[in-house]
Amino acid sequence: MQRIYLDNGATSYPKAPLVGDAVKHFIENVGSNVNRSGYALTQTAEEIVFATREEIGHLFNFAQSENVIFTLNVTYALNFLVQGILQPGDHCIVSSMEHNAVMRPLMQLRERGVEFSRVPCDKKGRLRPQDLYKYIRTNTKLVVMTHASNVCGTILPVEEVGKICADNKLIFVVDVAQTAGILPIDYKKIKAHALAFTGHKGLLGPQGVGGFLLEDSIASTMCTLISGGTGSLSEYEEQPPYLPDKFEAGTLNLPGIYGLHAALKYINKVGIDYIREKEMHLAKMLLAGLGNIRGVRVVGLMGIQGRTAVISVDFKGYDNADVAYRLDKYYGIKTRCGLHCAPSAHRTLGTFPQGTVRFSPSHFNTEKEIKITLSALHKALKDLGGTG
């Protein structure tokens, strides 16, 4: 059976060319740790880690490579930032489109005396920047916001929000899990204090590597969530105060960083503009075809402006899980059904608790695969007793 992978909102597949080779090369030919020893293989690994920090910085127009911190994923990165910045008595502002990687840490912190407010977005997932003013308090310290929804693809106005944060002396953290490698992201234009990213989605790298980049002024006051060996200042039992060591205790996922390095080189070669243009071309085809199928409700924006290629569908009169199951079992089409770890977003979009079936193509998909998917949807809905 054919395999049509449309679940890139969860994790990208296929990965960028040579990612697997890079991971294999490290495991079979390098294998050493960094910052722990002085022999040549260690220095080789250190060079790749440093080069990857520089590539990340270049991608986001961020000059301080030592302020690029590696973690296991964007969830760890957001926990480092949210829990490291907020203290009892502080107040945080989020949008109603946030992922549980933001909301669950905030729920934990609420038990310790941290407050948060949710700025409502509209039924398409759009946020009006001026609405933030209603929620700013004297103890507001932090604004955390996703760059684009992982449920419906709506892009949030982070540049406008960044200006509001700057004018009101608020720390601004942006979650770019769904946009890194897909949209051009300029750290300076956004006026963010920190960006949290993951390597395995739009950056086309392996799972298990992500991170964040942040300004010195925030790093100096942030608490560390994890302490331990760094290979530096080993004569002291206190965590080193400088970056990246302050937030990189323990052994890094070096095979993952090698793979991410290869992926970033690929993205630089083909260009983000090409990637986005191809993805949005496929999204336009998919949206047009979905609009011609009875019983289909596309969640979020129907056009391609103001969105990514992440498209969610609620099948009226059907169990969404049944539709996703049939697409996979009988047609080899891989989607994701459910609440996508973002119940707040689904409540905003009016799809809670049933969730949606999410289609998220990448630039590796083809027009033929989109046509096959639309045809398969017609057949699947007919098989489930509808008119298709």
C-alpha cells in the first residue's frame, strides 16, 4: 500500500537528506562527549555543536551563539523559560491558542502562587494585539505566545505583540515550534526576549533535540531547572553562571545535534521561501478540495493568507476518529485525530471535545498525493454512510 504522510505538524517525515547519515556518522565514528575531554574526536564534536548553535542563530537573526541553549525538545525549552522566569506573585499572559507545553507548566505554577490570564482569540484562531492591554496588570511579568497554531495553522501577530511588550517592559517568549524552518523569523523584529524551538518539525531534524535562545538580561535572572555536570568549573559544586553551561547540565543529545546540523544546512540550501511556497501551494489544493466535500468543516482560515499548511477538519455527522482510521487503514494516509495537546485552542475554535482530523503536508509531499487524499476522503465518507 502507498504511504502518504500528512502529519508533519506532529513530526516531519521524511527528514532532510543526509540527516540519518549524520546521526549514523556520530554514533559509528565519533561517539565522544563534549566539554569533558581533550582528544581530537571531542574537539570535532564540539565544533559541530558550535556550528549548529551558529546555524540556529543565523536562522533567527540572533547573533549570540553562546545564548543558543540545547534541550530535548520545545516542551523542555518552554518549561525552562516559563518556570525559570516566573516567581510566586508574578502574572503571565497567554493566548487562548496555546499548546499544553505552555499551559501545563502554568497550571503547575498556579499552585505556587503564579497567576495567568488567557487573551481570547476569535473562532478562526486570530488574536487582536490591542486586546492584550485589557489583561496587563501591575504584576504582569511575562507574555508567552505561539507563533502559529498547531491545530489550525493560524499565524498570530507576534511582531505587534512584541512591540506592546517592549512598550510595557514585559518579557516576551515566543513558541516557534510550528514555524521554525517554515516562516522567516527575525528575532529583532519580533522584539522577543526568548524563542523556543524544536528540531523535529519544520527544521526537519531528528526527535530529541530542541532548545531556546535568549537575551543575557533574562538569562542572568532565570532560575535553572536542572543542575549537574557541564565539564566546566568542575572544582565548584555550584552551577556555572554563564551560557550555555548554566542551562545545559548533563550530556547533550549529540547524535540529534549532528542530525539537526545536517537539516539546517539543507534548509539553508533550498531556502525557507521555497519551502513555504511549496507547502502553501499544496495547502491551497487541499483547502479547495475540502470545500467541495459535503459534511466537511474546515477549522480556522479557509484561504492561505495568515496561516501555515496545518489544516484541521471536523467531519459533521461522522466520528472524526473513524475517518482518520479509514484513511490510514485503507489508503495509507497518515493524519492526526484528536485534541492535539491543545484543548484551549479547540475550545476557541469550537471543536472541543470532539477534536479534529489534522492534515499537515510538507514540501516533500506532491500534488498527486493531495489529489489521492481528496479522492480517498470521498470514498471513506461514502463507506461510512455519507454522500461524500
